[in-house]
Amino acid sequence: MLLLLLLLLLLLLLLLLLLLLLLLLLLLLLQLLLLLLLLLLLLLLLLLLLLLLLLLILLLLMLLLLLLLQLLLLLLQLLILLLLLLLLLLLLLLLQLLLLLLLLLLLLLLLLLLLMLLLLPILMLLMLLMLLLLLLQQLLLLQQLLLLLLLLLLLMLLLLMLLLLLLLLLLQLLLQLQQLLILLLLLLLLLLLLLLMLLLMLLLLL
């Protein structure tokens, strides 16, 4: 009887040891799963950072294009000013000819009429060019919008860096098994924040 009792006790001890080993294995598996989840989150954040950098590069290219357009507009303005100066010089020469040739008034009047008829289309073309320049200057307001978008993207980058710091803190906290539930809740909240930020970015880009 004593032997049987001892055997039963030994069996019970073995069972208890097995249960403890199983519990330890389960805890280790849970830790590994949590570490894998955190690694996946870090990868997602890195991808988001890369996307934001690409958007920044595109916006910088757009700004360069707008600057080139501004330079072209300035060149067009200079050309129009030169044409106007040439026209003024021509008019001055015509006036000098009128003062010198007082005896030929009738012929000069006819010449002036002809010259005015020739100059009117040129002046009309110049006026149209000035209107086009004004319209292009209104398009330069797009540059300010692109600058605002750049500022917003920089803010988003700062927020993502803060999220990375929070994730590193969470990795340290994962070593304590009592705070697993709190960490999971924090991760869910961070995911929700990321989704909201992405939605805001999409709305701003639209």
C-alpha cells in the first residue's frame, strides 16, 4: 500500500512538472508572437516613412518646375518691355520726321495713318500677351499650396518618429508578462492613430 501511495505521489509530481513546462512553453510562444508583431509594425512604419520621403521629393520637383515657370515669365516680361521700348523709339523718330518735314503735311498725315494701322495689331498682340502673363501669375498661387503640403508632410514625419520611440518603449515593457494586456491596447490605439493620419493625408492631397 505504501508503495502504491508513493507511486501515485510520484505520478502526481511528474504531472505537475509537465504542466509547469507546458505553461513555460506557452509563455515563451506568446513572447515570440508579440515580438513578431512588433517587428511587423516597425516594418510598416519604415514603409510609411519611405512613402513620405517619396512624396517630399515629388513636391520638391513641383516647386522646381514652378520656379522655372517664374523665370520664363520674367523673360517674357523683359521681351515685351523691349518691344514696347522699340515701339516708343519708332514713335519718337516719327515725331522728329514730322517736325522736320513741315512742308509735307498731307503726306505725313497719310504716313501716320498707315503706321497707326500697322501698329494697332502689334499693340493688340502686346495687350493679349500682358493678359496671358497676368493669368500665369495667378497660377503661381499653387506654389504656396505646395509649400503647405510640404509642412504637413514634415509634421507627419515627426509623428512617425514619435511612434517609433513609443514602440521601442513597448519592447522594453514586453519583458514583463503582467503588462501584456496594456501593451496590446496601446498597440491598437497606435494603429488607429496611424489610420487616422493616413486618412488626413489623403484628404489633404485631394
